Amino acid sequence: VEALGVERVPHVTRRLINAALGKRAADGEGGDVIEKSGDDGNLASGASERSGAAQALSLVIVAADSVDATLREAILPLSRHSGPRGREGALWCLRFLARDDPDFGVHVSEALQAVLDGLADDADAIRDVALLAGKQLVRAHGD
């Protein structure tokens, strides 16, 4: 967190989660952590923005030691979201958390279920990210 120059405050993590998962910012929820707004008002409107936001989010979550809670409360539920951007964002987050958190091994079974769901998704982009997340899970925690 300190390496990123942000403080351990809930609104920072919430903004990063929203950006990674392609959610719309709530009115009055300003800040300068991520200022990615497309014409539709989304914080992260494209796949590359979701990937970058997920990467930053992963670093913040690991540094704040809140992997368990964030996975359980935000990321895993969105892996089954009705919107494709939410599912894709959740898989990006899983990919980077598997890489950045050396203790992620305890979450592999939960993450693997989300990856398998992603591999069975109708959307090509989600299947592609699920494959990347699965590869990262195996590389980092496949022993």
C-alpha cells in the first residue's frame, strides 16, 4: 500500500475494486486513485483497464492483508455475476491475487471453481481470462 502511495482506507480499496470489476462510481465518490471514465461513466470500460485496475487492486489487497475478506465478499460473488464485465474483472483479480499473494494456496479450491465457471462461459473474453487465471493458479500454487 505504501509503495503505491495510498493509505489503508476503505474508500481506496472500494474504488480499486469498482474499477477492476468495471462498476460505475457512485455519485460523490471522488478521488484520484483511478480516474478512468468513458462516455458511459464506467471507471474501467475496457479489458485493459480492468486488467490494470485488478493488478493494482491485488497489490493493495495483499499489502492490506485483506485477501480473505475481499475474496469472500467481493471477488468470488462477482465471478457468477450476470454482467460479463463483472465476471471478467473477478477473473482478472483472481489471476493477480494468485500471483501476488504467497499465501493464496488456501484459496485455490474456491478460485478454481470460479476459473472453471469462466472456462464454461459463453463469452470468449471471459474464457480467455479464465485460462490466464487458471495458468497462474497452477504456476504459483500447483504443488
